[in-house]
Amino acid sequence: MYRTIDNQIKRREIELQAPWVKEDTNVGGSRSSQPGNPVENKYAFVLSDDELIRLDAIKEGIESVYAAADEDTQQIVDLLYFDKLNRYTLVKTAMETHISRSTIMRMRDKFLTAVLEELG
């Protein structure tokens, strides 16, 4: 999920900035129901979106735990989760890092537990 989180955030921002609105066939001369500054309203709407807030929290939580992790754990996480081609399994990661598969599993589990604790 982390690999695509930036794309998900951008997609959600675009959805919020240009929402689908049913075409109004009433061409009467009534006043607009949106008071004030439309740019400011749109910005406030984007900042208050629950999905966007959740995605930002996930991204910040993962980055925080990753920054606090040791170098070996960062390398394992890079290979298992951040590799764009998603070509590393536990066995390939073990061969690449010269760390046993069981140790990699423990380090991975410790990292994921830390992320869950960070996210609450």
C-alpha cells in the first residue's frame, strides 16, 4: 500500500477539487447557495476530508517508524515493500541481504507492529 499512497493522495485531492456535480437544468436567476470565497471553501473542504486525513496519517506513520528503524530493517523493508517491481520474496531478500529468512520475518514483524502502534 505504501508504494501507491502518494498516487492515492493525489487522486483523492483531484476528486475533491473537481467533484462530479449533477447538471442543474434550472436556469433561473436565483442566488448561489455557496457564500464567500469558492477557492477558500475548496481548500477547507480538501483539508477536512476524512479519507485524505487517513491516508496522510498512514504515510506519516510509516515514514516515522522507517526513519527510526535500524539500517538492516530499512534494507529489508525497502526490498519487501518499497521495490517498485515487487520482485523480492522473503527468500530473495534473505539471499540479497545475507540475513536468514527467519530473522527477516522477525524484523519485518517488529517493523509492522511498530507501524500499527504508531497508527493507533
